[in-house]
Amino acid sequence: MTLPYGRRPESALVKFTDYGGMTGWGEIVQPSPENLLEKSLPALIGVDWEHPSELGQIPGGAAGDMACWDLWGRMSGVPLSHALGGTRTSLIATVRVPADRSLESMVARVNRHVGGGYAHVTIDIHPGWDVEPVRAVRAAYPGLAIAVDGRGAYTDIAQLEALDSYDLAAIQRPFADLLTSAELQDRVNAPVAVEVHSVAELDEAVGVHAGRALLLRPSRFGSLGAVRAAHDRAVEAGWDIVCMGGLGAGLARAATVAVASLPGCTLPSAVAEPPQSAQVVVPPVGASGGVVAIPLTQPGLGHTVDEARVRRLARESFRV
């Protein structure tokens, strides 16, 4: 089921139903229909398993894997957070601050977030929009926790080194390569957070000292078991972890909340930003006063899917 949100990325939702009528849901944002229908779902059909950790890595299988964890949690009466080893009951959330038309309007945006209870913001930066916006926000809010996210757009270390005097919580995804990230980490006090998509890539990042933090996007790992393994490897290396969930219908974000409850996820997580109107889960995933409550009173993902809304929004649906 593909849910359109105008300019927002599309999502594919997966629903598994067992012989007893119990259901489990999963989501992948910006899906590849070919991978989903021709590889990942057929690989799961007819497979006998007692625990979803037995499924291993399935190409393009994040949505199907998530649905299996949700189904198992509902059948077992276990919240996903506890199934993964989570220890928290709530999360401190960060809110993203995109590049704006002016410094004044950007600071006004931050002011609204701070007024709403957020104590941590992540400023999107790019070459030409970095030092000035960070300086402006720091001047307005001396005690605010500020991270920056370069989305791999930088090639010049000096541009980012200049940000270190503003007491940053993290410099996320500064470069596209690990070696340049390692050189930056040698020069700055703030932890550099690198994004990888497998435990093998994380091993490489740790080996070259590419940073001191992992930016963890669960949907990029293909399975929640692999996500848990990456968490454990980062903890072993002494790295902090910040979790980030993609825009979507709310299911992927709910899974990210569960991952962010793991003990090694020590930095505020980007798990609360999609507008509630774009979600199909009840209650919607969101923050109150800059804090996200982890749903522990319901099993699985901890949210009910509004199937009538899914049917209204779906452009296509398939039964396998």
C-alpha cells in the first residue's frame, strides 16, 4: 500500500496475518516496489520461525521484518521496545531546523520549538549556511543543546572546524567518506556522528576512528536484528548513538522509537517530527514538551493502524 503525501516521501505498508487472525504491520519509506514484491515478501512467505531474530537479512526487507516483529510482539504480549532490549520509558527528542530564507526567520522557528518544550535542536547545514545560523541560534539561546547535520555535503574540513567554538552536541554526517570524518574528529571536541548501513560498515568506521557517535536509521539496516547488533557494536566501541526515523505513515517512526529506547542511544533522537495528519497510527507518534513517551501498555509497535484511513490513502494494494 503506497501512501502519497504530496511532496512527502511515499511509504509502502506491509500487513501480515497469522492463521489465528493476529496481524503485524511494517513500513518502508521511499520503497522499491520491485524489491518488496519480488524479493523481500516472497522470501518471508512459508518460512517457519519462532522469533523474528531468526529471519536474518532479507534484501529490501525492512518492512516485512518490522511486520514480523510487530506480529510476534502482539502474539507474545511484549512491546517492541522490550523485545529489542529497551530500558527507557520516554525519550528526549530533537527537532530539525531546516535552512531558512533568513537568519531572523530561522531563529523565530527555533523560538517556537523552544516554546513548545524542545531542549535540543538539529540545524540542517550546507556550505554557505553553517557558521552564521549556528552563531545566531547560540546567541539567542546560550543554554540550548544544538547539533548540526551536514548530510554529507561538505568537502572542506575548515568550514566545519569553525563550528566547534559553539559548544555543539554533535556534528552529524559531515562528509561522504569516513577518512575525512576521522580527520575532522581529530580536530574538534564535538562528537562526529557518522551514518552507516551495516555492522560491517560500522566496524570500518570504528577502525578508522571516523567519529564518536553513530547516526542510526533503522530502516537502512534491513532488519531490527541488524539494528540491535549495530547498537551493541557502537556501545562496545564507546560511541554515542542518535536515532533517526524517516518521514512516513508513522509505523517506521514507531519502530525507531522502540530502537531509541535501547540503553546505548544516548543522544536526543529525531523521532517526533512527521505531522500527525500524515500518520495512519493511533495514537500518532509525536512529542509532548520535547519528550516522546514509549508505548509500553500495548504489545508490538504499541500503536493501532487506522485501516480505513489506509484504504482511503492507498494508491495500490497487493495480496501475496
